Amino acid sequence: MSDDNVLTWSGPAGVPDATTVLRGDRVRLEPLNARAHGDDLYAAARDDRDPLLWKYLVYGPWEDDRAGFDAHLAGQEASSDPRFYAVVLDDGRAVGVVSYLRIEPAHGVIEIGHIWFGPALQRTPAATELVYLLARHAFDELGHRRLEWKCDAANARSQAAARRFGFTFEGIFRQHQIVKGRNRDTAWFSILDGEWPAVRAGFEAWLAPENFDADGRQHAGLAELRSAVVTRM
């Protein structure tokens, strides 16, 4: 009888550094620089088209507090875990922030979190591409075994995004945190290294230029393409 818990991984995994830029066709992830990215990010953070932008995060909104926002960014820039990135569109605007966190090289586990997308980034191919870039870097370049996504269990948008991106729901940690004076139950999701090839192929098929018409509308959805890949494997 085989033992499914026998380890064949040859870690430890790598750690995201402060200089690597993750580049895609539509977006790039630059190590966060409070001075270079601050103006754009402050504008994106105060864009009122998304009233839920800060509801489930432990910080924000800043409204008219530029000094507080700059101090917040400076603290994030100085951090190595979480390791923060500015999301920069191909026109040079920084429109959001993402990070790796809870980085455990000895176990090959890393998480994507502290995610906020300004309205200019939301529901765009660039938003999908940046998650692909983070996952690809974590698995293919840093050599991790497990990529995690966690969110407030009440945050339906984040849970839907995790599922769309190919993360598997693992359960709810009840009364996990207190955030902004309210209880937070936390939903846990993951992608494992054995699942990554199919998830990666789904991302790449969805992001391919031929998946979009002349007006930028997708021909096939991400989950549909990932399912087709799994069927072929």
C-alpha cells in the first residue's frame, strides 16, 4: 500500500525579494515604492466608484488623510513578510496593491493577500493576469508546494474570485479575527503544486489574445477553459 504522505519535494522554497518585477502583457507588479507609486495609489484608493473597497480590509479608507496613507505605504514598503507590490498598468499608472505573506520556505507554503484593486483595475484582464503572475512566480520560480488565499467569509466577491482563479475552498475558521470592531470568520482556499499545471494552462488559455474579440470581450470563461484542460489531462 502506498503512503500518500511520503514527501518527494526537494525544498526549501525561495523567498520573494525586493527587486524582482513580475511582468505580464497587460500589467506588471513592481516592489512597492511609497514615493514612486504614492500619488497614483492615493488616487486609486479614493476612487469612490467602489464603496466596498475597504470594507473587509484591516486598514482604510483614508479619505482626505494623505499623510496617513503615505505612512501606511512606507510601512508596507519596508516589510519583507508581507512583501508588497504595486499593480502597474501598461500606461504606467499604479492602480492597486497585492502581496505575498505568511511565507514559509521550509514548508513550501506562501499566501497571496492584502489585495486591493482600484476600480480601474477591477473586472479587467489585467486583474486576472496579475494573479497568474503571482501564482506562476510562487510555483515555477520560487518552488512552493502550496499557494493560499484567505478572506473574510462575508466577502462574497473575494470568495468568488478565489474560485474563479482555481483555488479550492478548504473551510471556515470561525471567530478567526476582530476587524474594525466586528468578528471575522475567515474562508481558506488553496492551490497545490500538483494542481498548478492545469490551473496554469487555464490561465494561459484565457489570457491568450485569441480568447478576446475586437471589443475585448472574452470568448470563453476562465473556469470553462480550466475544466477543458483538466478533461484533456
